[in-house]
Amino acid sequence: MATRPRVTWPSTRTSRRGSPTAASSSSGRRLFLDLVHLGRLVRQGGVVFLDDFQLPAIAQAASFCVTNLGWALEETSASDGDHHWAVLRTSVGPDTRPFDHHVDF
């Protein structure tokens, strides 16, 4: 019997414009893991677009990446309660944090 993998990657594809896109879940812990993995897939200083940013779990996952991984929150849309998006930029340099680094988010 085959076992399920313990690590799952977001489903990725290439858009018509040639940029990679990833579909993830709005579930907080799945999105959190997807963002961490995307940080390894996207080039340094690359862009990650988040939809449904109005959901607390998504905003919190993004906050972790900004405060702990050196990402930047580039832009957000006006929130209308039903739909809100954000653009994150991954860190432009290598991760040099000590193993016990953590900033509350």
C-alpha cells in the first residue's frame, strides 16, 4: 500500500504570461506551509500574490513571512469585506537568521 507524502507542494503551473502560479487552500495551516515552500521556489525578490487576504488565517500567514522571513508587503487592495488581495515580495537576500530566531506575528 502506498503511503501519502508528508510534505505537499502547492499545485503550480505557468500562466499565459510565463509567470508561475500556485493554487492553495484558504485553510490557515495549509496556506502557511504553501507560503514557506513558495519562498523556496520563487526567486529572491520575487512576487507572491495572495487572494482572500481578508481572511484572518491568510493575513496571519502573510504576517509570519513578513516578520520572520524578511518578505515585504508591497501592496494590498481596498477591502470590501468579501474580497481583498495582497502582493508580497520575497526576501532579496539569503536567510541568515539563527536557528532559534522568531518574531511574534
